[in-house]
Amino acid sequence: MRPLEVSNVAAGAALVLAIAASVPAAAQDGPVGTVERIKVHSAAIEGNLQGNTAERDVLVYLPPSYGEQRRRRYPVVYQLHGWLPGAEQWAGMLDFEAGTNRALASGHVREMLVVVPDSLTVFGGSMYSTSVTSGDFEGFIARDLVAYIDSHYRTLARRESRGLSGHSMGGYGTWRIAMKYPELYSSFYAMSSCCLEPYSANGLAAAAEIKTPEQAAAAAIFTRVNLTLAAAWSPNPAKPPLYFDYPLVNGELDAQILTKWNANVPLMMIDQYIPNLRKYKAIAIEVGLQDGLIVANKAISDVLTSYGIDHVYETYEGNHTNKVAERYETRVLPFFSTELEFQ
């Protein structure tokens, strides 16, 4: 069974997404929702060796009726940010509050809560992984955050009414967490996911020269990305001050450490999680035609196809970041409005 593959030209025919080809960006009339900014304590992140705070910033979009219909409960979508933008910056990139309000006003989206958690670390990202060095951010998202939101807001606290989405590193986190926790979510939408393919020795040299946190803070972006991967996927509490093993030592590749990295890569993990992925009601994958990550995103779609798992794979005219607000408003939110249960 093949996925539905659409491009920006044919997007209007994507009935599986059950949305219109476009949604006007004009200012809306009528009621609007609001965004609450809260702190959520994560026991999972406590005690990490980098000192990343366990008090996490979280943005929660509350739909227009939330304050008035006191007995009503709502589905929840968790939206994960990419590497370096935290929750606030990601909300800005999404035009989070205004874009969600416009989506509701369009008639293609039903009222739901949307939760944007902050998963920044000292290196710029958590990889939504479990590490004594950077912290258990997988546990934060899948356990602590869901439990907090369900206990503090009027949610429909069941998998059928819970969705997961994210962009770039957040897309990676969406795959990682969705594969492991099908009991929590019924649908997921991965946007321009990074880090899907195996790593090699290419591009590792610069980060191998970093020896201190001060050097790490001053390093170039892609060097810090590799430091992020090492902290998340090859932690070593016996190696201060960075507390990780790195795959390149004195110019020589340590194949065992690189294997640890690749054990966390979705294209290497996915086969063992096929029974979990079959449990999802709906899966969507999207990537821009000018995004360098398109090959890897098509490859993971092909794996689902090979196992006969229904899903949507969609491409569009755009690069890695220039369409995220539009896609969130006109694709992601309508997808969950169709696929989640609202009663």
C-alpha cells in the first residue's frame, strides 16, 4: 500500500488531510483564543550533568470557548520546536497565537489546546532523548508534560484525543517519541524532520577540538549541533567537563561511539517499532522541495510504504524554514482537527 504523495500543485486534492488548499491569512473576526505561559517541573530532567533546568517554559494555546464553557474538554496537540529556537522563538516563527486563531476562523480547524514546550539545553537542543548529561527530555515530553497538562487543563485525556507534531529536531523528536509511546498519541505529523539518517565521520572534526563548555558556547552552529548529539546519544558521566564520548578522537573514528549515535537514528530504529506505528490512526510527513532533508524524509516514508502502513507524504515549494507558519496553520492544525476525537 503506497502513501498518498502530493506536491504544492496537487495539495488541494489531499483529501486525507481533509483541508482546503489554502487558508486566507487575513485578520479574523469573532472570538480569539489566548496563550498562557507557564512553568512545568520535570522530574525526568532533574540532576542532569549540564545543569539544564528542570523548570521548563511551556506555552499553552487555549481556544476561544475555553474560559466560558467550563464543563467542556478538549483534545491536545503537542508541538515540538527544532534545534536552538526555544518555545518563545518557535512560537514567533509559527505566528503561534495569531496563526492558530486564523486557523480556527477559517472553518477548517476545531477548537483544541496546542502545547509548545521548551527543550533548549546549553548546547542548543535536547534531541528529545534520554541522557544523564543533557537530561531525560524524552521523559519530559512523554511523561511529565502530558501528566501536567492533563491534570491542570480540561483535556480529553486519552490517546484518541492527543496528537504529536514537531519541526526539524522537533520532527526527529516526533518520530522518536511516537515510535515508543503509541499509547499516548493517536496521530502524529512530522515536519521537515532532521537526523533521520545514519551518521558517518564526515563533518565531525571541528567538534572534536572542543574541550570545555566555554569553547562549546563560542563554537559555530554545526559544531554545536554535533556537541548536542554527543551529549544526547553518547553521554559519559566519567568524562568531565563535557560528560560525553565523541566519535572522533585524535583524528581516529571510534566506531563504537558512532554506533551509539546511529542506534538513535529513526531509519535505523524504525523496523523494531513497526507494531507500534501500526497502532496510529493517522501519520503525516512533510518536507520542502528545496530542503536538503528531503531525501531522508522520503526514505522514511518509503519504509512505512514497504510495511503497508497508511500515511500522507507531502512536499511543497519551500526550504527548511520559510513556510513553517503557513504549514502549521493550513496543514498541521487541520490534520489534527480531522484525526483527533473531540468528544
